Amino acid sequence: MKASKKKTRAAICKRELAAELNLPKRLRAFVSQEQLERIRERVLTPELEPPKPPKPPKRLKSETFDPRKAVSAVKCDRRAAELLLAQLANVCSVDEGLDIAESFLRSLKPRNGLESLLCAQMAGTHLLGMAELANAELNNGEVADMHTARAVRLLRLFCLQVETLEMLRNKKGRQIVLVKHVQVVAGQAAVSVRGGI
């Protein structure tokens, strides 16, 4: 009689714990009371680790950074150029982001405001894609797969941006295919080649 009362008390206690932790009913049979108590300790008791110290703020520029040169790298007005550089510097995960942003834009050599915007997007997309690849390398399992998938999407976008920049620069936005009606008579060549090899 006493053993059955203990079992019912244990079952009630287990049900209460499972309800407290929002464990679905279909999973309760597979979890012991000791496991539920360990989960409750982890979830409901605050961790006793000391709080991590805040990261020091990023240095956005080096001592040699020249804002006039940076603005000249971006072919738009001063305020827009400063905004573009600041946005791109925020994407950089390292110190001296303004220097990196300037070097990216200087190497891409935008010719006008539209190209400047596209070049800034390209640099940001590339930086974020490479950061996701680095995160995939640091993790494993599903987390690594998630970072890899993000990196693939970002780097595909980067490729599309490169194609768009090339189209803008070459001014060949449209391709025209001219199809002419050709009659082929038996014994004649269907394709004529001009010039020799």
C-alpha cells in the first residue's frame, strides 16, 4: 500500500514538473523525474557566472585616415559619401572599418552616385558573406549548415551585383538576337563562315 502511494506521489510530482516546464504530454513518458529536475534547475535558476565585460567600442578609423580622400573615393556629394562610408564601416567586424570601406570603394572605382551605392552594397555583401563562412568554420552541425547557407545566399547576391555593375559600366543592358529566315537547299551549307581561320 505504501509503495503505491509513493508511486502516485512521484507521478503527481513528475506531472507537475512537466507542466511547469511546458513539456508535451506525449514526451512525458520518455523523461524521468531526475531529468526533469535537472532541466528545471538549468532553466529556472539563474546562472551564477559573472556577467561578461562589454566589448570595447570599435575604432572606426586609423590615425592616418583622411576623410577628404575617402570622400573623393566615392563619386557623390560629401554627405552621401560620409553616410555610405559609415554604413559600410558598421558592417566591418574589425577595427578601422572606415579605412577598409574606403579601400573597398577606391578599388572598385565607382564613376557616379549609382555605382557608388552599388559598390557599397557589394562590399557589405562580400564582408557579411565572408563573416558567415568564418562562423560556419567555428561551429558544427546544424549551426554550421545555417551559416553556410547564409554565406551561399550572400555570395550569390554578390555575383549578381558584380554582373549589374558590369552592365552599368558597359552600357550593354540589352542583348539583341537577330534571327533571319534561311532556306537550305539540298547540297548547300546551312551556315556560311566569313573569313578564314
